[in-house]
Amino acid sequence: MITESEANDQLDAHLREMVAWHFSPETGCPFWLDWAAKQDWDPRDKIQTFADINLFPHFQDEWLRDEKNERFVPKGFGNRPFNIFETGGTTGLPKQRIGWDDYKTDYEMFSDQLEDEFFPRGANWMMVGPTGPRRLRLAIEHLANHRGGSCYFVDMDPRWVKKLIARKQIDEVERYAKHVVDQAVEILKHRDIQCLFTTPRILEAIGERTSVPGLGIKGVFCGGTTMTPQAVRFWVEEVLEGKARLVPTYGNTLMGLACSVPLDETYSVTYYAPQPRAVLRVVDSKQTDRIVDHGEYGRVELTTLTKEFFMPRFLERDEAIRRKPHAPYPWDGVGDVRPFGALEKKIIEGVY
């Protein structure tokens, strides 16, 4: 394991490399080259350490709606066709991110964190979650293939579920959830599948119908926004009956995957970003240049640093506790993630 100082040096060097790539006329993308032309400073000169990232404004999610996707294509990628991935949204034009191979790298790195005992090499997977235009569909299949298995899919549309909840059509939500779970259980009963990806609520619904470990599932990779210690304990002890491994993750199309450290007796989940490709900070929601103290809640800020995508200081719609480094991650983590403002307003999370 590298030290915290070594990790910081690695991050600073990677940051300089990515800034040089995205702001050089030979390799950069039109969006950032045009942005830099309007400034009175050159990021390639000024950005030397990650502390300098505050020289950039917060990346606005509207840019991923309003700008043409081609504006984010680095010249260094030439005319290579790109994938288009949607992220979030309930109505209107969703945010879109283009990409090529980032999702493969992200999920191969994540694969290294999985225990073969619970996610066996060569085992088949099933994903019960949003497919369609979302990166997750390709990513989970690549993860399964990378580990030597194939992947089955059951699709669901979280945008539709959110609209039903907003209209208070809870009976329709329940019918739709049953429709999804029916398909998942049928496949699990008749196919040899040992690894599962789904959301917490769908996992619970499958567990209400049948024994998840009884169907042969050894490991569950679970993604969702809110995972309270009480809920995590219920999933581990009741839904998975203490027999299958639960691996919570915090990820999205813009970041990749933040890995969680093994659960302890508190069942509190802490995630660590895949540095240096992405950095998570917990900042004061009213003074976002300030990082909160360890143990305090703040808003989650994401910076993504790959050749495919440069996104400085994006304020997520989540808040979390800033946690100290934890082996094998010599950098800060984010703990007990929940929707931003969860204590002050009603949040619609739908099937997540």
C-alpha cells in the first residue's frame, strides 16, 4: 500500500497530465479550449497540485444537456466513434456523457477489489437495473466478462418510476416493481447465476419472494444512494441470511466507481474514490471552497480526471460524512451518503 504522501504526489502528477491533455490545442476538446481562451490564465501553467483545482469553477450539469456531445470530444481521439451515456434525470433532456473505454477501466479496477470466494471467477452474473442508454448496462456485462462469466439482464426504467411516485400512483409503482422482480426470480431459478447486481429496493423485493442465497447467489454488488446502517444490517442478516457477500458501491456515469471498505459491526458504509482517476471531497455546502472536518457532514464534490473526460468540482446531489483514509485507500472517504438536503426536504429515490 502506498502512503498518503505518495498518493498525493501521484494525484498531482496525474492532474498535471490531464490538464495538459485537455487544454493543449493538439489534444484538447473544443469545450475546454474555448473556455480557456476566455480566461486570463492558462490552466497548464497554474494547475500544479490538486489544491489548485479550486481555480476552476464548479462544473455545471447543464453543460451536459446544452452542449453538443461533439464539443467534449478530445482532438486526441480523432474521429473515433464514441458511446453516448445518459445520467440521471426525470423529465426533459437527460444529461449525456460520451465515452470510449473508461467504463472498462473503471470496472476492471473494481473487479480487483472483489473476493473470488463470493464473486467466483467464471461465474455468471445477472443485472436487475436500468439498461438502455445507461453506461451501467455495458459496465456490468464487461465486469462479468472480465471475470470470465456471462451476464443476464432485467431492465427497469427509473425515470418512469419517479414520475409515477411524483403523481402518487403508488399502486402502479408496486405493479411495475412486481413485473421486474417476477422476471428476475424466474431467470435466477432456471439459470446458473452466482453474482448479482441490483438496487437495494429490488434486492429487498427479491428477498421477500424467495431466498437469495437459496437461488445460488454468493455475492451481491449493490448500488444506490441511501444506505443507512440499519438498512445495510437488514440486507446482510435477513435478505442475504449472512451467507452471501454484500458489496455496496457509490458510483455514476460521471465518476466510475467508489469502492467501499469491508463492513464492520456498525454497518456504516464508507466509499473511497478511484484516485487518481476521480477525486471525492466533502465540502461546506455554503462555502464550497472549504473542505469540512473529518466526521462532519458536507456536500459531495466530484472531480473526474481521465483522457476521455475532464470534470472539475462537480457538486453532486448527495451529502456525506468526511471519513479518514482506510487501508488500502490512503485518501479521504465519504460515509453514510444520502441525498443532499435529505433532512430538510422530501427526496424521491424511486427504485433505488
